[in-house]
Amino acid sequence: MSNESDPIYYALNVSLFAFTLQSGSYLDSQELINESPTTFQHKYEKILKDNFSYKLNFPDSFPQVRQDLPNSDNYELLNNRTKGTRQFWLLSSKDTNQNPIQPKPLYRLLVYPQKLSDTFALLINIFRPQAEGFDGVQLTEVGEFNPNQCLTLKNDPHFIGETYLITAYLSQSQPTNPESLKTHGENLLKQLFGDVCPDFYQADIFLDGCILEFSRPKKSQIRYFVLFYFTDATSEQLKEIYWDLPELFLYYHKITNVFQKSRIYSDELDKLIREEIESKSKLLGDLDLATLKIQLKELLKTVPKYTSQLRNLEDCFNTLNIHARNYQLKLKRLQGQVKDELDIFGRFAERESETFKLQIQADLNYSKPGSQLLDQAIASIRGLVEIDQAESDRQLQQTLQDSEKEDKKRDRDLENTIQAVGTGIGVGVGFAGILAAGYPLIEKPWVLPSPQHPVLPPHPFIVAVVVSCLCGGGLGWLAWFFTKRHLKAKSSSVEAIPPGSD
């Protein structure tokens, strides 16, 4: 048994299962993704060239991805032209182990790219070939299996998630409690991925070995498994399902990815309900028409934002249900292949994914009444705006009617004045005719004073003129006065008739 302070891990394997979206779009984005297999190929080739060129024997050219893409959802990307075999690429290291009889490469690296539904799946496995007595890996050597921490696609813009599976033999008896191997697991992860160890999540018996999971399904897109062998039986059983793990892990990451996005949509909905819908729906006292219209416009702006976030959350719920079912179907097939319940995988389907669905459903139940509140608020404010607008329209109409009455009154007064003046002038002109008729009197001689009549009498023409002026003007004024009075009384009687009367 090795010293705990200086452990040795035998036949160490480090597998990366990474996933990036190949086609389609994200729920909250209008961007349509359609990445070619060649573009994906350049990504993993760069990882290998930049970090393993000094360690591995590279051929003159990399295997090309296939150009005759089949009409299928799932297919392998490499084309080695060997039918009936799995299409992967295997490289060996320049260095060999110390076995003098049958030396083996010190490292081997396997590359297996696939297209699974709308996603590119990449499996990179770097391992120490099994060779009894010559396959031990010191803890200080472990970092060489992931130089520069290069085994990742997390910086890809279409990254969905990735799972690491680290396996190794331990030369000790199998513990009854798998969690007791937590220190071994943490040591390996620190050497491979840096000093910050991911959160420990659970441990269990797995294919007659012990497996530890380090993950945060609700928040992280990266998961780590450390599987310790104690007999060859574990390794042999793992081979039965190893090539199917990419599809199972893909559904896991789609489930967790959708749930993590749903947290964003749920928070946005909660913020909209609290800060916009509820606050802007409150009707304060003494709201004028301008204020109500502004409030209505603000609420109407909230409608598309609320509808969009609610639709995104509903899409998350439906999408999660689909991926959860696919996960369960795939897991059931793997359980049948190894005749093992694979509890650590099954627990995710029974516990986490069900909790995710319940959480999203609860968020939807909380958020949907916000739609009713929004509709009611808009309807209420619209009603108030319509009432206020109708009242303003009535006041404006009354003002116009009053103005029209004043204009008509002024027109009638002017008309009456013109008629009265015309009447007065007519009467005056009539008496002017009388004056003209008295014109012959001007030829009569003026009777001078005599002893009998010492006072000078007025000339007959002057008397005619004075009498005509007094009578004509007076009668003309009287005619104007009475005519105006008659017309005013007539106008008043017309105004007194109610509208619509016959």
C-alpha cells in the first residue's frame, strides 16, 4: 500500500466531454448559429497543437472531418474510411515507459468528435496505458495530463457545458464509504485544474468502484467525476458504456444550462413585476389627463418586456422536460448494458431535474398573475383617460357653443342697429321731402315790422325749415328707438325657444 502522503495513481485517465451549440439559437437571442464541422475541427486541433506538440507524435496532417454529412441527427465527424469501426483519432507520445521487454507509450491521446442533434460533442481522452508495474503516476506528474489547463472549451461563444471523468486504480482495499476518498479526489483535481478545488457534491458506489462528484448543478456548467478502480471489473464495465457517455452528459448539460438561464428570466420577471408593473399600476390622487397618459405609455412599454421574459421562462420549462425525458431514456439503456442502476447518474434524473421543473413551474405560477395585474392596470388607466378626455371634450364643446352664441348675438345686434338706423333715416328723408316741398315759400317777401306789428315775424321758409327739422328728426329718432326696441325683443324671444322646438 502506498504512503498517503505520496500517493500513486495507476493507469490514470483524464477524459473531457465538451459541448458547444452547432445550430439553432438561444432563447433570448436572435442570432442564428450554423457552425461548420471544419470550424469545430480547427478548435480542437489548436488545443492539441498548442499544448501537446512536444509530447505527442503528430502526423503530417490531421484527419479531416467528413464532408458528406449524413441525413441524421447523430453522426461521427471523422472519416477514417474504415467501415464498421468507431471513427476516432489516436496519438501516442514520443516517450515510452521503462518496461525493457515490451515498452509502451508513456501517454496516449484519443480524439472523438461527434454531432449530436444540434450540438458538437468533443471527447478528448489522455491516459497512461495499462502496464502492470509500469503505469504508476506520481501526484506531481498528474498536471502533465492537462498542460496549461488546456482541456476545455469553456471560452467558446457557443459553449453549453463540459464534464470531466478522471479514473485511476488505487492500490488499497475498497472503503465502505466512498466519501472517505474525497482527499484523493481533491488532490487529483488540484493538480489538473489549479489550486481552487470545485465543490464536492456527492459520492457513491459505481460499477463496483467508488465515484466522487464535484459540481454545482444549479450554478456551474462544469462537472467533475473521479472514479477509483479496485479491480479490473470496474474498468471492463466502464468500457461497455464509455462511448455512450457523451450523449448522456449532453442531456445533463442541456438540463442544467436551461435551468440556469431560467434563473435569469425569473429574476427579470420578478424585477418587472415589482419595479414596473406594481409601482406603475398604483393610481395616486389628483391625476390629470397628461399624467395618466404618461403612466399608460409606461405600462404599455412594459408589456412586450414582460411577455418576452414570460415566454422565455415557459420555453425553459418545456425544453427542460424534453431533455429530462431524453436523459432518462438514455440512462435506462446504459443501465441495461451494464446491469447496474448507475445510481449517481440516476439520482440526477430523480432529484435535481425534478426539482428544476418544480422550481420553474413555481416561478411561472408566481409570474403569470402579473399579466392580469398589467391588463387590469392598463384597462383602468385607459378608462380614466377616456372619462377625463370626454369631460374635456364636453367643456370644449360648451365653450365653442357659448362663443357661437355670442357671435350670433353680436350679428343680430348689428343687424338691428342697421335696421333701426335705416328706419330713422327713412323717416328723416320723408320729412326732408316736406322741406323740399316748402321751398317755394322762400320767394315770399319778409313782412317788416310796422306800428301795428312792432316784432319782426320769422320768414315763412325759416318756419318751414325749423318745423321740418324738429318733426323729421324727432320722428326719425322715435322710429329708430322703437324699431331697435322691437328687434331686440324679437331676438330675445328667439333665444328663449329651446333647441329642437318646432
